[in-house]
Amino acid sequence: MKRLWRCHVCNDVHWGNAPPEVCPTCGATNSFVPSDLGEALEIIGRDHPALDDREGVLAAWQWFSDQSPTVRLTAKADEMELLCKGVLENLRTKGQRYCPCRLPTGDREKDEGLICPCNFLRQPTFKETGECWCGLFVRRGTQ
């Protein structure tokens, strides 16, 4: 049964049958504890912009990057703009902010992992290249 989980290190909120072994935001291992809706809404409502326009998506990406000890945003502004347009188009046409570089299946449960920012720290692409699928987030300390 799906439920809410909260990382006790960085307050990342996760919805699923089980929590991630490694927090995608802070990298802490086995750090998730059960959460309830009130707590989760309080956490995600704090300092988060609206995510339905360009400024909101860019601000959310910057916030995610600022909170992460592992990744930062790409320095390529033109690519970031293109990715933002793709995420907003997916929101408009598919109802979620899916990564524009990956194709959703239409099964919401399967596609939850494609919502930007996805859990790219566990993806082979990130492990090999130090970048998420689309290159929006890169490992800190890389060019």
C-alpha cells in the first residue's frame, strides 16, 4: 500500500509502497520515516514556487539544486530554457512535469519516476556521466 515517507535528514517527501534506500535529494541512506499528509503538505508548501509557469519551474530547479549537496544546475542557459519548455508542455498535455527526454508510458504509477527532477542519482546515466538524462542536473565539482 502506498504511503508518504519523509527523509529525516533533509525533509524530502516520497510517495510509494516503500521509501527509497538512498534519498535522491541529500544522498542519506535508509533515512526515510513514515509521514502523514499534514506533515507532507507543510514541508512541500514551504518555500516552493508555483510550478505551472516558466519562472516557477526554473525557481523549483534552482531550489532543488541549492538544497542538494550532490548536484547543481547546468550552466547552459539555452538548454535549460528548452528543457523548461518541454516540462511545461508535458504538464499541459500529459498532466505532469515529466522529463522531456524520457517517454511516459501512460501508466501513472510507472511514470512517477519520470517527473522532473527524477531520481537520477540511481540511474546508470548519472553514475556513468555525472549528468541526469537530459543534462539539466550535473554532479557538483564537474565542469
